Amino acid sequence: MRLPKDLAGLDGLIIPGGESTTMTRLIDMYGLREPLREFAGAHAMWGTCAGAIVMAMHATDLDRETLSLMDIDVERNAFGRQVDSFETDLAFAEIEGAPVHAIFIRAPLIRKAGPGVEVLARLDTDEIVAARQGHLLATSFHPELTDDDRVHRYFMALIAEESPVR
């Protein structure tokens, strides 16, 4: 998806990990800011790592405006540099079974979640790393880097909801 017209026909959208500064610049360059906001008003959207930063209301050290979709404040690169990346297992609300194995790569932290935001996962330090606001999902980690597809299936269930909670 690169242009506003590419949103037509989509049931949901994942904003992946990557570089949030570059993403927000490209969003503006290709005229995607308002189309993405409109899309998120009616469809499920999931931001992983940098995608969570882009979806947040506020992000530290970002020289561009976020999409301001979720009532969360995010700290970019909260764990440090690439060499500080790590893996851990997380209890994830609304996902049954074993803990979710989470891979954090230059990951953000959700420092504040507004009253309409449901916290789905926290580190042992009680820091927020996954949250949901209606049909919007944000994760600080990269579920796509494991063989466990439960977070992906959780997002697919958000897409399938006939009338998402807003």
C-alpha cells in the first residue's frame, strides 16, 4: 500500500516495524495522512513497533506528527540501541494458552494509555507493550518474527468483528 487509492477494498491494515521518522515522512509525501485516519475510523489497524509509534497520540523524539489514532504516548527506542534487543515471554490478555514469545528490536514502550485503551500485555517491570483501543491494536514487539500466529489471529478477529467497539 503506497497511495490513498490502495486502501480501497482492504478490510484491515498493518503498519509494520521499521523507521517511524521515514514512515511519517512518506505518509505526508504520498498524501496518506487523512486517508489513513479515515480508514482507521472504520477498519481494524495494527501497528507493530514503529507502526505503534505512528499510530500513537504522542511519540518522544519524533520530528513529525503521528497519525494520532490511539490514545497512547510512546517512547521511541525505549530499550536502547540495536544491540539491546531482547526476547521474552508475555502474558497477553485475550489470548489463551502459553505466553506469547515477544521479540523486541529497538522497541518503543507505551508510557501512557488513555481511559479508552485496554492494556493487553506488560513486561515483568509493569511497562506496557501491547494495547487495544476498539479495533486498533499496537504492539511494541514483532510477532511476525516467531512461528506463533496467535497475535495475528487476534488481529484477524478484530477485522472480522461486525461492529468494532470504538
